[in-house]
Amino acid sequence: MLTIDAALERLTTLIDRARKAGATAADAIYVEDASVHAQVRLGELEDVSRSEGAEIGLRVFVGQQMASVSTSDFSSQGVDALVERVVAMAKAAPPDPYAGLAPEEMLLKGALPDLDLYDDTPVDADRLKMEALAAEEAGRAVPGIANSEGASASAGEVVIAIATSHGIAHGYRTTSHSVSATMVAAGEGGMERDYDYSSARHRSDLEPAALVGRRAAERTVRRLNPIKLSSEVMPVVFDPRLASGLVGHLIGAITGSSIARKSSFLLDARGKQIFAPGITIREEPLRRRGLRSRPMDGEGLPTRTLDIVSDGVLTTWLMDSASARQLGEKPTGHGSRGISGPPGTSVGNLMLMPGTVSRADLLRDIKRGFYVVELIGSGVNGITGDYSRGAAGFLIENGELTRPVAEVTIAGNLKDMFASLVPADDLELRYGIDAPTVLIPRMTVAGN
């Protein structure tokens, strides 16, 4: 793989060529990745795959006209053709009053912070195969498991470099490691499946493969012989693995583009109480070894720790430069740049901070409720906040999880759900967007 310096040199040369060809401003991104993946099923190796690739994305401006292209052809002739094409495209594009690079005075100056995102531990396909086999073997050994959909292990490395015509040239390197397993159990009511996985930047932070497989199997067996429910309004509790999705719906509603398009159910909510007092949702993009850590955003702006929700109050929109201009504000360091197209919006590590009540106490006061472990479909309306998802989980009776439940729909409105949400104290940082167990006191659970 290219060194960071070599990648940045390639980008700055490309930008210089674009300016000589008539661009008034430009930025470019270089992404190179390599990965290896091993998949096993029923104790046999099913697949080993390797992938490698490198691409450059170039965005140019001719005044307020913009165009972007990408290429994996790094030859001198290929680069010349790329530059000629993108400048011609920009000159033919309609003016965009909000297009442009990030404000120069806000750019990240100096060296990038070291977030320890790169692990130089050597990994080969044989080692990944053994980890996948260990995960599946542990899962298949759990009583009640009838079959396996397989287990996998993977390792990857990525180089990211960004340069702009107003002086930014930064790059960094990351690694990723993962192991997963999916088990199948058979009962009187039919087959059930569930999964588990672990992901980390460093191999030393990865959970043991056997633990991942065993958890996948135990989750699967618990779901055997589910019952159906009649329709009623009841408390709904989200398992931490799913509660983080509620945070994701919040983020989708407060991006600058959603606000500028007036397509958000939280259009007028900034500065207002949308959760109960005491609720905090924190972004930590500078967390060491974090799965969503990044030392800068996709436009070269610094990232920072931010309480997006503080004491229940929504504090900010999340804006790239274009949406910030459209809203008459400043970007917030949440730009996300792909190889092609203009920047969008993304966040770093997110946490719904833990509450003060234990999971057991959260459940204890529920006479009859529903504990969700699986969500199906994507029935969320970002304009109205209406929420309706297929679900499976467990009946809560007198504070305890009892019988498994399948084939129900849970419904509500995200505004009401946010306002009444109660977090437990069991937050674990595992997924990049994390939440503890969460109670929504009233939702419609629709069954047969």
C-alpha cells in the first residue's frame, strides 16, 4: 500500500493539474484498501477471499459550478484525461450558490491527532479460518443448535488521504478486525436463527471467537417456540444491540441537508427539549481505537467531542459545508467524503449515555411488556417521525423475560418515543453507535 506521504503527493499533483486546466478550486481524496475474509460452514472452509483496490476522487469548482469524477487509472495519461473531463463537466454544470470548499479559517492545522487506529499485527487466511472454525464449533456445541449458517473472520486495512487547493493535505491509516457467527435451532414451532459478532480496530480488542459463537447460539436457542400476541399498548424495551438504532434515527433527522430540505420531523427542534432531562447523547470521534473514530472530517475540518443532546436538549444540527451555507451557518465538522459526489454528513462514535437504573430494575416494574431482540423492515418516516417495524423478542411478565415472541409489529412516533425514553445503566462500547437497554413506556404492539 502507498505511504501517506506518497498518497498526498499524488493528490496535490492532481489538484495542481486541475487548477492549471481552469479549476478555481479543487479537492481530492485517495482511498486504498486491502482485506482478507474467511468463511466456514459445518466445520468446512467455504470461501477465502482477498480484495485490494485504490481510487482517487477529484472534485473541481469553476466559480460556483462543480463536478466530480473518480478513477483507478493513475497513469499520467489517465490523470490528464480525468482532469480534462472533470473541468469540462464543471464548466457545463449549473451554478450552485452553496458549493465550495470548507472555510479556510476552519481547516485542521498542524498534525493529525494519533487515535491508534492502525494495528500492524500480521494476519493471514489460515489464522482467520481457525478463528471462524472456533466460533462455529462453540456455537454448534450449545444444546439445541441444529444447524449453522456459518461463521466468518476478516481483517482489513485502509489508507485515506485528503488534499484541497487551499492548503490541506492530511492522511491516516486504519485497520479493522471482525469475527461473526449465525446459528440455527429447531423447535416444535419451527426454525429460529440469531447471530453475534465482534469488531475492533486492533486484534487484541477483539472478543474471543468461541465467545462470539456461543453467544450467537444461546440467543438462538432462547428464541425457540415463539408465541404470537394480540394487539395492545404496552411498554417496549429495546435490547442494547437494537437501541442504538434509535440514536441513528435521531442523527438522520438532524443533518444539515434534512433541515435545509425541510424533510425532518425535528425541523424546529434545535435548542428544545426532545428527551427527558438527564439524557445525553455524546459523539466522541477522537476516541482511541474507536470503530467510528476519525481525526478529521471529509472536508479537512477538525472533529471534536460533542454532546448532540445535553440534559435532553438538542444542541446542534450536523452540517457539512454546503448545507451550512444553505442554512446561513458554519459547518460542524461532520462532512463525509466518498470517492465520487459531493460530501455528505456522518458522525463519529456515538453513545446514548447510561441512565441511573439497572436493567433488572428497568424490567422489574413492567407487569406486561415486550422485549425486542430483532427488528425487521425499515418503516420509519423521516418527515413525520412515524415508526413501524416488524419485531421479535420476549414477553415481559412481572418484571421477567418469559416466552419468546415472533411476528409482531411495534409502532409509535419517534417524537413521543424520544420524549419518554428511559435508558438503563448497562452501556457497553461495542458497535460504534452504542446505547444501553432502553425502555419506551408506551408503544403499540400489533399481533394477530
